[in-house]
Amino acid sequence: MTQDRIVAVRAACEQLLAEGNDVTFTAVAHHSGISRATCYRDRDLRTVIEAYRSRHGDMLTLTALADRIDNLTQALEAVARKVRRQEEELRALRQSSGPTPSRGARRSPPPAAD
């Protein structure tokens, strides 16, 4: 399945370049039918897109910067969702295992030897 996506992304990049358009994650997603988030998060797809972008001379226009910021924002939001989910799982695990001593709480000293 990943190989099919790579082929679709490469074809979209080639088509964009042939038409004289910039290779952006948004444009590749539109032409390939693969979501922009998937293009950005999938390491193999991202590598292909970035290779075509560098060949084309990725100019830092306002549109390109806005596209990059949008992509980074989506990635950050995905990481934040994952962290929240993991925090919820930890909270549920702690509640199911019973009370735990709080941090910094002192343990009672061992009985004195007579």
C-alpha cells in the first residue's frame, strides 16, 4: 500500500512540475488524492515530496512559508492529541491501580533496633 502511495505522489510531483506549478504538500495531496496530513506525516512520502521541492528550487515565498507553517501546525496538533490521549491513559491506569504515595512523601522510618 505504501508503494502505491509513493507512486501516486511521484506522479503528482511530476505532473505539477510539467505544468510549471510549485510542488507543495497541498498541491501534491490534491493531485494524488492522498491527504495532506498523510503526505506530511508519512516519512517516505514526505521524503519524495521534499526531493522534488528541492529539485524545483523551493523558493521561500509567503505562500510557501504559510504552507510550511500550516503543515507544522498540523503535525504539532497531532502530537498534542497523542500526548493528551497518553496522559488520559496514564490517569486511568493510576486510578485503577489505587492510591499511590505522593511525590516527596516520607516513608515511615524502619523500627529501631534494641
